[in-house]
Amino acid sequence: MSDDYQRRTEELGRALRKQGVRGREFAPWPYRVAWRMGWRVRSPLYQPLWLLAIVWGVPYGVTLAILFWLDSATIGWLTSNVGGDGGFSCAMIVFMSTFWGVGMAWWLKSRFRNVTLPPWDAAPPGEATA
């Protein structure tokens, strides 16, 4: 991440902390990982609801898929007790990851409904514009 972008992100984080937004809420783990990898991604507070649902739902769904696959390859509890076909497992993974993603996105959006967000592309507070 460029120094200017990192500084801008830190300044916005400080401005939001003054309004009661915790650091982990301004920058949850998927966003911190993206920033450390050098990706220029806006904070989740600046993202639309549908994108937040994807950001939270996809990792959850992938994790569930891996756990279901490991279960079927080892002890097979889910396939023997819940349902024997893979279609049911896939449908359950899609439903649960969609529910989780939309739920987390809605929570983030509703939690910060009354927070005054400074424009993302504006100069950081205290910095003169040219």
C-alpha cells in the first residue's frame, strides 16, 4: 500500500474513532489482510450492502465447503446423519453463507447508520488541499 493511501486510511480511522467507531469495525480482518497485501480497498463503512454480503459470505461458504469435504473424506458424520447426497450439502452451504454474509453486511450498515463519514477521496483531516 502506498504511503499516501496508508496515511489517508489511518487518518480516516482516527476521525471515525472520535465518533465511537472501533478499529476492528472500521477495518475487519478481510480488509486488513487486503491492505497488507497492497490492495487499495475502501473500508467496509464505505462499501455497498451487496459487496459487503459477498466479502463476508464467500469466505464463510468456502470454509464450510472445506469442512464438509473433510467430513465426507474422514468420519462422514454429516453425510450419514444429515443427508447422503452432495446436493443437500451444497444447498445448505449456499444458504448458510448467504445468510451469514447478508447478516454481517446488514449489521455493519445498521450499526453505523448515524456516523458521519468523511468522504473517502477527500484529503485527510488537517491536511491542506492544493
